[in-house]
Amino acid sequence: MTQALFCFFALVLLISALGVVTTKNPVQAALLLILSFFTAAMLWMLMKAEFLAVSLVLIYVGAVMVLFLFVVMMLDINFEELRKGFWKFAPIAGLVAGTMLLEMVLVITHGASQLNGAAIIDHPAGYSNVHELGRLIYTQYFLPFQLASFILLVGMIAAIALTLRKRKSSKYINPGDQVRVKASDRLRIVKMATTVKELAEVPASDDKPAA
């Protein structure tokens, strides 16, 4: 039963992944990519990697791909422009795909893939994949985990810094000047006459009433 489910999910994953790169509609490509992520999560479940499967669904499907889908649907995409140059780069794409396929076949057929350590172990009842993964991350692989987090943080800051553009037309107010401002610098109270008689009694002054 496990092998039948694996073959079914693998076939669905291959078909959906092929549809992602061959379809001409970006919305359909995004939906097929979501199907690919779901199917890959099912394969992780068969391999008893529940944490990775749930993370794949929640992070990529629930956040990243939904954002991509909304962005693609809101953009006014010219499909005629997308079709241009497809056959021009088709040989290069075929060469890259053939090389990747050959590498995967060599890895699968290699003798190292038949080692006992590569087989799926039947864990006892009460085994938690999440607990074991967390134990390894924060004990044995704590330094590489923190280093990877630091690299991602640096990459995020660098991306924000590279895309930041200051426009000359944009208005900027210094927050320090706003904090140091006083009421006398921004407001002047002037007594105004309410009737013609009072207006005649007001002495002449060079100061003009504030609007």
C-alpha cells in the first residue's frame, strides 16, 4: 500500500511539475505549483517526516504561493510577450533538464543509495519527529542553525538596501524637529472683532490677523 501511494504521488508530482514549466498561463502555473507542494508534502509524510511536510504546506502553500498567486492575478500580463523566445531557449532548457535527470538517475542507481542507513526506520510508538528534530537542531547542529539564520538575515537586509530608492520629489520631515517644536512656533491666537462697532473700536495695527 505504501509503495502504491508513493508511485501515485510521485506521478502526480511529475505531471504537475511539468505543467508548471510548460503552461502559458501564469495563474495556472501557480496553481500547479501549489499542487506540486501538496504532493511533495504527502511524500514527506510517507517518509515519516511530519514536521517537514507540515512546514512545506504552511510556509510555501499557505504563505508564499498564495502571495505569488495574488500578485500574478493582479498584474496585467501580456501573454503574447511571454510566448516570445520560448523556442529560442528550448534547447538550453532541454540540456539543463537532461543533465539534472541524468544526475538523479546516477544518484538513485548508485550503491550508496542501497545502504542500510538510507532505509526508512520503523520507530516505536510515541516517537515524535518534531521533538527529535528540535533536539538535534538545538544541540548537535546549533551553530550551523544560527549561522544559517544570520546569513538569511544579512540577505534580507541586503535586499531591502538594494531596492531602497530615495526620490527627490518625496517630502521628508525630521522626527527630531517634530519633537522639539513648541506651540508658540506653530500657533498664534488673535482676537477678532465680531461686530461692526467693535471693528471700528479696534486700533490700527500693522499685524494682520492670522487666517
